[in-house]
Amino acid sequence: MSALPSLAPPAGTPETAPDPDGGGFGGRIRSVVPGLGLAMAVAAVATFLGRLAPVIGAPVIAIVGGIVISVFRQPRQALRPGLTFASRGVLQLSIVVLGTGLSFGQVLTTGTSSLPVLLGSLTVALVGAWLLGRLLSIDTDLRTLIGVGTGICGASAIAATDAVISASEVDVSYAIATIFTFNVAAVLTFPTIGHLLGLSPHAFGLWAGTAVNDLSSVVAASSIFGHGATSYAVVVKLTRTLMIIPISLALGFWRARANVHQNPSASAQPPLHSRLRKVLPVFIGWFLVAVTINTLGWVPRSWHGTLSQTAQVMITIALAAIGLSTRARDIRKAGFRPLALGAMLWVLVAAASLGLQFLTGTL
């Protein structure tokens, strides 16, 4: 089982100044502290304001506050490693902490009961991306990336798909910008819509888990809706995230066959399993470890409330970092057609999820 995300900046991040002590773990810690500290400061303000305006909640204030700050002043490069760690590592660790309040019975029941809605909404996303993308004259790679990003798990699915189809950097950037736009829209609108529709916490958790693009946005939207929706939405979303594996394998084999016909040297690429291993969400394994520990009774019930609150604080920190990392110019560069495709898929998947819940009696 792989470890939780390291403190090292992701591939492609410009290197910081050499560490006087020769780098190593201490150097990585020092590179992370400034950005993580900024995210924590924004989260602290958001938590305070969230108590004054509980209807809005700290998560929304954190991500919107981070976006506003980034629009007026982009964080300097030295803050990037810490913001990346907060938006990914802290978020994933918060999901692991949430696992300490769940049992395997809950996970299996939730995952199994959500499958009809999950598979139906995924099909709508993928088929819709193919059909609508062709109508909008969007190239195959870009519409594929937007489709899997909408149908599975946002940026993570885009990264996994890019690893097996080798899309251009421009297409990846456009897809991520498109998905992020509707992540923010979901966080700001889904809780209100859910309350207007009179959804129960479980119904909203299933809706958010199957219709919201990215894990961070699922957690934020369900946290804002109400505490009872968060754990349910997380399990549904993690079940949906596992769809990365069959979709990536299918796309990888399809692209590999196409490349062999077009370019015989394509067979020299790294094996498909090697490329997949780098992008699959390994924190799911740690989430299952946490669930196992709680199922065995090793987590005292008296700790559950504190651990849940800790997870919510970590979620707020992660969302603050995501907001601070937003680049408005990337969203503007995406142009009209990718955003139009993202908008149509977002509405279709949201409507399909609610319709399937009605048909399966889970609404």
C-alpha cells in the first residue's frame, strides 16, 4: 500500500532555491510551511466568519475567499508547494480521518446502493461528452477529458486519463479549468437546491457524490448542506472514483491499439500498468484502513465528534488552498466551447442523478 502524498512539489513545479542543508525531508518541510500557513490563515478567518453565517459555512467562505485573493494577487511561487500540499494532501488526509467514523457495513451498503445511480450518471457523462463534444466541434482528447472529469472525479480522472492517452498540455489545462469552474458552481448552488427540493442528508449525499465533479467540491457541498450528508457523500464519491480503473484501462488499450497502427514506435512507451500506478488515488487504501480500525472498535466512540470536527477543519484548509491556487486567466483561456460542454454535462449529470434516484426509490 502506498503512503499518503509526500511533501514534495508535484512534477512540473519549478524548483525552489537550493536548501542550505542539502534538501531532504527538512528542506521539503520548509518549502511547504509558507503556503500551508497561508491556507490555514484563510481557513481560520473562514471558520470565524462561518460561525457568524452558518447558512453559508466555512468551506464556501474559504474557497471563495481564496479565489478573491488570487484574483487580486496571485500567490508567489514560494507559496505553491504548500498550497499544493494543502489542496491535495490535507484534503486526502481529511477523508482518511472521516473514515474513522465509518464501519465496513456502512461503506458496503452505501457503495452498493449507490451503484445504479452512479453507473447511470457516469454513462450520461461519457455518452453526452462524445455526442455534444462532436456537435460543438471539440477534438476527441479534450471532450474525453471533460467527460471523464465530469463523470468520475474531476482533476484526478483527467490526470489518470491523460496518463494513458497522452493528451496535449493545452487540452489538459482547458479540461481542468472547465471542471474547476463547475466545481465552484456546484459548491455554491447544490446545497441551496438540495434544501429547496427537500432532500434528506442521504439523498443529498448520493446526489452530490454522483453529480459533483471533484472530491473537494463533493465534500464542501455536502458539508454545507449538513453534517449527516458528508460521510454518505464521501463513500459514494470514493466508489465513483474507483471507476477510474476500468475507464483508464479501456481508454489505454484503445489508444495503444490506435497508436500501434499509426506509429509503430509507440510500443516503446512505458507499460500501461506503470503509468496507471502513478495516478490512481492511493489514499483510498488508507481510508479503508481507517474504516477497518473503526469497525474493529479501536476508535473510541467518544473520539468520533472530535475527529469529525478535525476533518471539517482540514477540509476548510484544503478548500482555502484550492481557492488561492485558482488562476482566472486559465478559466478565461478555456474559451466558450469547452465551458459550454462542461455546463451541459454538469446539468445533464445533475438531472440524471436526481431522476435515477427517483426511479430507484433513493430520493
